[in-house]
Amino acid sequence: MSKVKQHMPIPTKIRIGSKRYSIDVVESLLQRGLMGNIRYEDQKIQIGKQSNKTGRMFSSSEINESFWHELVHAILYDMDEHRLNRNEAFVTAFSRRLSDAIDSAKF
């Protein structure tokens, strides 16, 4: 019997440093081709459920990875690590590993 991979639910609010971010999971983002977006000035994170380019629904793994990706951006921004924050390859690699680690945790 194989186990179905459980994902941590995406929170609606989260604190990073002294800032509180609201998280909205929306049908799709307005910006073409994006799965997630962070607006530092508004302290808002948006995660799309489907591609606004192809209409394809994202899997729960992709949605969770997108959440962790935007959260890594928020953490790096809070740390004033702007060079790392602009490095999408780093943010993607780090957030993917973070998502995998959390999904594999046993309690």
C-alpha cells in the first residue's frame, strides 16, 4: 500500500522578521507565466492554482513549491540579502529542497 504524499497546508498569514505577510491562493495571477508573486510594500504573497498562459491546473506539489519559493524571497528580503534574492536559480533550488524536506518530515 503506497502512501499519498501529504503537503503542509498553506497558511493565510505568516510573520517574517517584523513584517506580517498575507497569503492568498488565487485562480491565476495577472502577470503572464507566473505561479507566485510577492509584493514587499503591501506584504502580500499570491500563489496561483493554474497557469494564466496555458490554463493548466498546477499540482499540489507545484503550489506548495511556489509558496516556499515566495517565502524564501520574503526571508532573503528581510535579511537584506538582495543579491541572493534576485538570484532566481538560487531561490528555486533552495525552496525546492525546503519543500522536499518539509514534505518528508515524520512526526
